[in-house]
Amino acid sequence: MAEKTIAGKQVNVSEEGYMEDMSQWNEDVAKEIANEIGIELTDKHFEVLNYLRDKTAAGESLSIRSVGKSGVVDVKGLYKLFPKGPLKFSSKIAGIPKPTSCI
Amino acid sequence: MEAKEKKPLEKVCMICAKGSLEDVYATLVMANGAVMEGIETKVFFTFFGLDGITKKAMNHLHTATTGNPAMRMPGGLPFPTMLGGLPGIESAVSSMMRKQMEELDMPPVDEFLELITAGGGEIYACKLAMDMFKLELKDLSDEVSGILTIGDFYEMCDGDRTQIIFT
């Protein structure tokens, strides 16, 4: 566990850079993490991020399949928003733990 | 100490030659996993593996209930080989397995293929095996990009951070 300053905010992150306390997250933190990955966030991105955060807060584990069926975004759309890391990058930017599902 | 430079995989090429439930799913899980990691992914289905992309067969794959020493009864007791050979048993066990997989959010094969191609993964059928089983492109899932010879497939497997995986 390490502390990192993201967008002027002190946050706890794992070795791989996933936030460990989702309450430390805000939109500026998201934008800076996305920036590091090379993604510019749009409203559609935030719609997905908020969905991921809601599901995580409810204790549900996420898979690309469940997100694709959420009605928020389909699988193709998810890949478009978060190229090369539909679940990993989106989780990182959403300030939630690294996904544990293989699917 | 010398710091070792990480050399992440850039491409995986997978070959699925067997048509049992577990063989096809091993291929699909690994292929989809690679796509989700941002790795370029090509999957080549050949011989009995073609069942995994054939419209008629793909959502009804079976697992072998005879000759499979790892097969157990629900609860963990050994599964008698004689029982596995009775009519209907293989079908019943296989549908039970598919149900359990569905509970773990593993999609049916047709949907799994869609997941892979939605992320840019490519799926191919082996020409020789297609001829052998008298199959045509129209018999295959719409997610299949084409029919290739093994030579064509090897040509796609270039690059020094490429791995070929045979499942």
C-alpha cells in the first residue's frame, strides 16, 4: 500500500495503482488517472464509471459481460471508451479495486 | 543489480483442436482474457475444435463422462465409468456443467465469441478440417472472420512478442 497525490488529493493506492478507498475518489482524480493511461474522459465515460462504482459499492463483482449487459454501454462501446483495458482501465479510473473476474 | 526490462506479450495465437466443453471454454476464456489485456488475439479452430464455432453444435458442447478420471458426482464422490456410458448421462452432466458455468457469468459459446470479436479478437476456421467435415462458411458462427490454411495462420503469428498456444 502506498500513498500518492492525485489531482492535489492524498489517496491510498495498491502497487499497481488501483485506489484502495473509493471514498477518496472525485472527478478530478479520475481525470488525472485517465490522463496517465492516455484516455480523455467524456460524459459517457463518467456514466460507465459511476455504474462501476455503484455496483462495487453494492458488493457486486464485475465482469465485462455484466457491464456489457448493464444497459449503460455494450461491450464494443466499452472497448471504444477504454481501449486495451475495458475492465482494468475503467476500474482504475473509477477508483475501485482491480477486477477479480476472468471474464 | 540489473533492472530487468519487462517485455509484455503483444500477440497470442491460439489453436483449438478439441471439441469438448472444457477444451473449447479453455480456449475462449484465454482468448477473451488476452483481448481484455489489450493483447492482439487470433484463434484458429481445427478438427473437432470446429464444433466450438459451428452454429449447430457450439451451444450444446459435451464433456466426456467416460474416460475422464477427474469426473465426480455432485458432492465429490467418484463417478463410476459404467454410469457415464449410459444413454443420456453425458448430455445431462454437460447441461448441468453449462448451468454452473452460467452462474459464474461464463456466457454460452455464441455470446463468448461475440465478446472476443467485440474487443478486436479474430476467429478463424481451418480449411483442411472444414473440407474433412464437409462444412461451409455458412455453417459457422457469424463471428468467424474466415477460413485459413495453417500456412496463412502462421503468417499471422509473426512478431517477436507473439506466443502460440495449443489448447
